[in-house]
Amino acid sequence: MSSIDHAKELLGEIFIMGFNGTELSDDTAAFLSQARIGGVILFGPNFEDPKQVATLINQVQDCRAGDLPLWVSVDHEGGKVQRFRTGFTRLPEASEIGRSDSPKLLFELSEMIAAELKAVGVSVNFAPVADIHSNPGNPVIGNRAFSSSEEVVSKMVSAYVRGHLTGGVQPCVKHFPGHGDTHVDSHFALPKVIGQIEALRDREFRPFTKAFKSGCRWLMTAHVLNPNLDAVYPATLSKRILKDILREEMRYTGIIVSDDMEMKAITAHYGAEEAPRLAIDAGCDLLIYRTEAATRHAYTSLMKALEEGRLNPDRVIDAAEISMEMKRETLFPYFPVDETRVSEKVGLPATASWLKENFSA
């Protein structure tokens, strides 16, 4: 098999896809299976209660090609960014946790969060936020950050990572190389920051480095442009940031996943056709698309780029293989969730009491 044919065969593995509804439609199931999509991301509209989402996740996993399961991911930070609510333990905001200044408490909380997510079949949580809240006017990070102190953020991120790994769910630190000092929301515009590499090494990079040392093997990029690092591309599309800095200088060897590729920071400046090719070429291993329609469009555009020689097939193969290898290591063998026992593990009164005792959530 040629490298192009092999890349085409593996192309679906590099996508994390959102979709509509609380049940899996036949069309969505067919696409997941036929394109061999690597994983899904669930949002509030996919969720009614713990048992329902466990059933939905089992339906998703029935679409897997071969033995390897799909990644099932969610943004479950706490506070305003908690997709699963009814029936799940309500979580405090990161800033509130940071004020406790107790990595020990956060380790216990993180382990509990992971246990609830694992009970319904989630394998990846896009948390913790490793950004430092250095700009009080930041419209998107704010209370999602543990602190404005690098030292506090670093030790809290480490505790969160270790708790999740103990609980059996992969944590994903975000948003590299730092989203804490931005003035606009990347959902709607392209944020720009001006920080010299020396200052970033001494501050913004440190929570990420601490996370790696604690065992974190997932990292999410920021759709943020820093002209001092790359004058043309934001981190998600930047070889300089993802390859030269993250891979070579910081020696990160885990998965690099993009933030949502449908955000205006990307689509309004780099185009829906070119952006996925640029992201994979820059060093992203997985691409998040919050809708099925955009996933299908990006899948088709990357297939065309492979056929026309505009995308290196070896880069696609490498990206897919880092995902599949980690699945073999962390998700295999796969067993469906026992939907009848979810209530025994999620939203327990004892957990709520513990939270009330230790935090004001």
C-alpha cells in the first residue's frame, strides 16, 4: 500500500467530532464507522442525564472500526464550563479551587471528577486550564484559570493531572502557549498577545511543563497569535510553536489536539478549506470540530489535499498512529458501560457533602 493510500485509510482517526442530539442518528453512525472517525466530543445538547449519556456513548462505540474504541471527550472543567450537569456533581470554578491553595484537595476532587466521567464512558476531559489569569479583562479565561500566580497554577495543574490519571481519564492541559493574557475571545476573533519567548519560558510555559512531568499526554493548542513567536500563524497552525518549541525545546511527546477548528479565530482568517491542512502540517495530531457538517467538510478537504500532493501523507500517518498507540495503551481492551449501574457512581450525596465541606460550591 502506498503512503497516500495508507494516509487516506487513517485520515478519519485525526478527527474529534461533535454531532447533534441525545441519540445517534443512522447518518452520523454511518459516517463515524465508514470514515473511521477517531473520536467524538459531547456538548450540553447531547446530554439529558447520566444514564442517557452512557447509552449514547455505547452507541458511539458500536461504530468503532476494529478493536480500538473512539476517544469520547468533553469539556468538564467546572463552573460555567461543565457540559454534564443534571445528575452529575456540580463543580466549583477553577479560581475558587485555586483560592483553597490545596493541591491535596484538588487531587481528591480531580479523582472524583474522573470517576464520574469514566462511569458513563468518557475517556478524555479537556481540562485543566493551564492558563495564568494575567489579564483581568480577559473575556474567555477569567475564573476558568486557577490563579494569576504561575506557582499556584503550576501546582494545581499538576494535582489535577495526577487525580485524573488515577481516576482513569486522560486530562488535557490547555491552551498552549497560553491564553491568559488575551483581550478578545477566540470564539469570535483572533486574539493577539505580545510576549517574548524568554518571558513565556519563565511564566506561561511552566504549568504545561509541570503537567508533562505529572504524566499528562494531551495538550490543546490556543488560537492565539504571538508575532514574537510566529508573525503569520496562531499556535494551532504554527510549526514554529508546535514543532520547534513544544516538541523539540520542551520535549513533549504526547498528543497535540487543536481547539475547536470552527472558531472565528481560525475560519475568518485562514479559511475552512486550508485551516485543517495547515493545522496538521504544523503538528496537530487531532482536530476538533464541534459539528458533523464541518467535520465532513474538513475530511473531504484533507482527502483532496492528499490526492493533490498538498499534504504530506507521512504527517497524517504519524498523527493517526500517535492516537491509535495511545488508545492501545489506555483504552484497550474496551468494554461497554453498564448503563444500569451508572447511578451508583455518579452524583453521589457523599461527594456533594465533601465538596460543601471543602469548597463553597
